[in-house]
Amino acid sequence: MLEEHDFSKATKNPYVKKLKRQITINLDSDTVEYFKSLSEKTGIPYQTLINLYLADCAKQKRQPVFSWK
């Protein structure tokens, strides 16, 4: 094994802007169960599905519609 490695010709990580940040979020049990059942059907982890859905909402600039009664 080399004592030193030459990284002078290395390329930067192209995915550095796509790094995820861990957060804590409170979701309704029904919402989590929905994405877990969808996860079983698709084979995609439920947290990934939630992230994909929220990313799509952000990309489309969707605004929630509230109707208070």
C-alpha cells in the first residue's frame, strides 16, 4: 500500500448537491401506513417514496389547499 496517494487528478463528487439532510418530522399514522403499503407494492423504501413525492411537489411548486371549517 502506498504511503501517500495522488489526488491531483481526482474529480469532485457530482452528487454533492444532492446530499440528503436528516430531519425529524411528525406524520399521521395513516400517512405513514399509506407509504409503507405503497412501498411493499413498489419495492421502494417508504422514506424514499415520501422524499420523491415531496421533491415532485417542490419541483412543480405545488401549494397546499386548505379549507378550514
